[in-house]
Amino acid sequence: WKTFSEFLNEAKKRKTSLAGTGGHSVLNVHLMETGLGIKFNFVPYASSAEGFTAVAGKHVEAVITYSSTPMPMIRAGKLRALATLSSMRDPILPEVPNFKELGYGDIPLLPAYGLFAAPPETPKEIVAILEKAVSKAITNPEFNKMAENVGIALGFTTSSDLNKLVLDHYELLNKYKEFVK
């Protein structure tokens, strides 16, 4: 497939095989199935590398994985990124449309967050100091270059905004808890 639309058209005609790992990938596959009205033949792998290698070897038709993981195979022309499961452009794959741009912004997706955490009883003054330090660190050009080299997209969210996101995602997970085993 050259576009996500081509992939989706075929997936609506027949059960397409989709590689992925557990947890986050499985939940997003089920959210996609529900939102797009399709059913995949989900093939679990122990790692993303195994999954995209299976796709490159034509053992499985597609893979759901983090954007940075298959970059060497994408650059080598062995894989093609069709869409990012996001509401904004992925800085790692800026030329690849996201779900919102493709018209699927109403499909709930569960993003993966890397975060800096502190115990719940941490005083607000300390949280403010930590937030300021993290915010400063992710604007450091040298740190950004290192993150870019390893394929990590950086962003900053305050603890109060992150708490709201987590609560929103908790409600989403609760709705789909039969998929969490």
C-alpha cells in the first residue's frame, strides 16, 4: 500500500494481518478496529523489531509500532509508514499524515508517554521546581539533538495537564477493559 486509505480499503474487504507487541499496541489495535469498523488478524511479537522484521519479510502484512523503531527499514525502503496514530504530526515522520489529518480524529487512541514522576505527596513548590528543570532541559539544543538522534520526540506538559490526560485515558481504558488482560 502507498497510502493509509489503500490499506484501509483492503482491510475492510478482508482480515489483514497486523503485527505488534502487547499492551499499548493491542489497545490501539482494538480502538482502531472499533473506530474504523474493521477486524485485524493481530499477530503478537515479543518486540517491535520482530514485528517490523516480519512485515519486511512478508510474513505479516502490516505493523503497529513506535515511530522511531523502524526508521532504519523505512530509510532503506523496506517499510513504508502509512499513518501515525496521533492528533499532530510526528516530528520523527513529518511527511506521514496523522489520524486527525486523515479524517479519523474522532477515533480515541492511547498515546505512549515518557514521563518524569514524583510521589503524589510532593509539595507544590518542589513540583514547580521539577517542572521548570524538565522544561528547561527539553529546550536545550544539545539534549534535543541527542533525542533526535535516538528517535525521541520531546514535549512538555505540566503535571496538572498530565494528570488530566491520565484521567481521560483511564476513562478510555475502563471502557475497553475487556482487552486488558
